[in-house]
Amino acid sequence: MAIAHRRIGSGPVRVIVLHDWFGTCAHWGSALDALDPGAFSYAFPDYRGYGDRKEVPGRYTVREIADDVLALADELGWDTFSLIGHSMGAKAAQQVLVRAPGRIEKLVGVAPVPAGPYAMDEATHALFRGAAEDPGKRRIILDLVTGNRASRHWLDGMVRHSLEASRPDAFAAYFADWQGLDLSAAVKGNTVPVLALVGAYDLALTADLMRSTWQAWYPHCRVHVLPGSGHYPAQETPVAFVTETEAFLRS
């Protein structure tokens, strides 16, 4: 089965980019316009149940995403490559690393979910679990992770995109999997170079959390805080996001 994806660039640095729980391969804002197509080759797949693969059946798990990423890399003829993963996509990127550590050159986590279970109190868990069927809950989550500072119009657009571009059953199943999945023992001590980018206004995935998880498990992990951004730096501060990311991938 061919893995539908979008491509930007034809440069020598090869990167597979994994979107977040709410997004799709096309939902990276104006950051896509700032990418350097001469230096990088970017491949953006959708997950099963999302975007261009909305009708592709699946189990809707992080392991399945990793299987598809490796299949896509094989289709592209990329023996080795780097990964960018946003939020849930960062947990999927870590699953790829666990599956094929020798193939991953560098890893960028953007507002990244850590490898261990993501702890939630009962109310927060109910909020996230209910977001599959309730647009209002999706909006509350998006407002929270961007620091309660995003415009009403932007939040409405984010909710609308997530509703139109994903299947509710896929949305629900991915949450059930990424929230409790524990990859921490499998990644601890891995020496892949890692950049963890976190928005200064992200109220959920904070710099302190990155330091106690990502930086504790990966000895070559650097945490960088992006001023002016919350959970969506590719849309909130696109030039700064691309500049930091590509500088790391080039180094």
C-alpha cells in the first residue's frame, strides 16, 4: 500500500514530518512557506483516519503510525532520515526511533508529548476523551494549550479543520493510545541528537516538563523555548520555528 504524503524540497537533508492530534500534513500554517527547499527534502504523511488518508482503515495507534512512517521511508528510498513530530506526532516519532534506531539521524519534538504516559487528572482526561464528539471540548483544549490568548477566529478555524479532516473514531482511538503509552524505558539513554521546541505560552507541555522527561531520557537533548508561541509554533511564530528547526537539522 502506497503511503499518501506531501513533499516539499529536493535537498540532501531528508526529513519526515508528523502532525499533531488536531492537525494534518497540510496544517502547518505559513511555516511551509519558510522551509528551505534547496537544502531539505520534507515528506509530510497523514495518519490513517486523517486528511488525505481519512478513509484508510486502521487500528489508529502510535505503533501503526510508526509502521507507516517506515513504509513511507522505504518507498522514498530513504535508508536514514530525520524526524519532526508535533505533540502526539512526537510520541509517534519516538516509536519510530524505538522500531528503527539505526535509521534516525536527528529528532525534533515540537511541543512534544514525552515518551512516558501523559498524566491527567480525571477532569482533564474527561475533557480530552470527550473532544472526539464535542467541538466545544476541542476548542477548550486548543485555547488552553495556546495560553488562553489566541483569537476567536483562529480557534474556530482550528476546530473546524480538525472536525473536517479527521474521523471521530480515529481521533478518539489515537488519544486513548498516545496518552497512556509508555516508551520511556525503550528510549532512555538513546544518543540520537534531539531538539525539543516548546512554546513559552503552552500551558500543557511546558519547558519544565521537557527538562524532566525529554532531557532526562535523551543525553543529547536540547530544550529551546520559543517566545511568543504556545502549542502551535508553526502557526504562531513560523519563521522562528523554521529557523531553529533547520539550524538544528543542518548542524
